[in-house]
Amino acid sequence: MERKVFAVTGAKGFIPGHLIEYLRTQPHKEIRQLDIIDGHDVTRIGEMTRTLLGVDVVFHLATLPLELSLVNPYLVASDLYMMSLTLCELCRQGIFKTLIQVSSSEAYGSAVKTPMKEDHPMAVRTLYAAGKASSDLLLQAYHTTFGIDAAIARPFNNYGPGQVYEKGGVISKTIYRVLKGERPIIYGDGSNVRDYIYVKDTVRGIYEVYKNPKTRGKVINISASQAYCVKDLVKMICRLAKVRYNPIFKPARTADVAMHVADNTLAKKLLGFEAKVKLEEGLQRTIAWYRKYLK
């Protein structure tokens, strides 16, 4: 296989870290890890022009937290958009060949129809979601207008080892709290539904989007079609962690979507992709990681 140079933006993040680990198992690598913590600002086209010289493929996963968009919406929306604009333009200029942008199911907003196909309306609820949605539309416009070699992987709710609770969702926060002897927190009545996918399945799906040229210009849902309401999920975590289910119920949050269930037909048909890790197994692995992490 031809040797490639890969760059991963947001390299110190949860999913990027697992993607880098997966890429190292492939028989063609030099991997450049780009992260704003190390001084790489993906919004700056001059800096990225110099940084990405000699790179073949950029996996774009750099992002900002959804929670930050609730207190600093301008920063989150503008940075998400500008990072994508910078990379699309550099791809157009030929600085690198292929761009795989990793989006978020938040770009859909709450489900209008279920399961959610890639053509589902973008009924966004936060500036984070708006930034993700606009970035994806930007990439598709660059592909249509200029023919850039680019595609969008859109994962649903990720979880797994390495997702520190401060930046994670309900799974990491619940595991952290119950292993510390604290009660889990449920916002609203816990009836909101999410589609959960184990992170190692996610990164395999992202890589398959890169490998298949038929994905170019398209959005591909990356999901496991494992949908659970939050209340049942928290019960499962408590059972696996061998603690009593005794949650604290708090008022629902504005940003929370009511229903997120993916249609992953396109990923199956185009990529032959299916998630391998069932939710209970993935939660067991994640709980085991957290027990070590907390020690």
C-alpha cells in the first residue's frame, strides 16, 4: 500500500486519540498530531499552510465543547466554521489531497423523523450544532464547486475508555459519579433517547469513510443503532457498576434533544460498516477503565 502522511486535528481529544491509535495499526503511516494546545490554530490559513505541507490526508476532528457554546456562542460558532473553511480552502489549493471531516449528530437537532437519515433536516438547537452543520454545508459546497476530495463522517453519541468526565456526556459523567460513591444525575425525566456507539467502532467507521472514494461529497452516519432512553442507560450503568440506582433528577436543559436514533443504511451499503461492540460490553470496558483511572 502506498505510504501516506496523515494529519489529525484536535489530536489530544477523546475520539482523535483513538483514531491515532487505529491509524498506527495501518500499513502506511506517518501521523502528524495537530492540536491547539500545542499551538496549532486551525482557523489560521497561513499557519495551516505551513503546517500541512507534505500531508496527504487530513482527518479534521478539532472542535470546541457544546457546553461552551451556551456561554460563548460567538467563539464556538465562528471557530468551528473557520476551521472547516481553512481546511477546505487548503484542500482546494492542493496543499493536501484528502479531507475527512468528522461532524456530529448534533447537526440534526432533535429528530423530526426516526430513524434519522443523512438527508434529515438540520433543526439545530445550539450554536455548537449550528457550527457543525454550517461546516458540513461548507465542505459540500467546496466539493460541488471545486471538486475537492472530501467527505463527512457524522458519528452519533460516542463513549468509551479515555473520555474524561469533564468533557464527556451522560455515560462518562454517570460512571464517574457512581464509582465515586455519588448519585447519578438525570436531566428532565430521562425519556430522551440517544444512539450510542463505542469509540473504537467510531474510528473504524471514520477510516472506512476515508478509504472509499464513493463517499466524497457525502455525509455518512456512523452509528450502532443502539438507542436507549437516558433513564434506562443510567440503570444499566448502575447495574454493571454494582451500585444502587438512585438518581438525582434535575430540570431539563435547553440544549438537550428529545430523540436521536440513526439510520445507518448508507454506511452498511457503501462501506460494509457495522458496529461490533454492543452497549453492555462497551459499558463494561468503560467502567473498567474508569476504575483504573480513578485510582
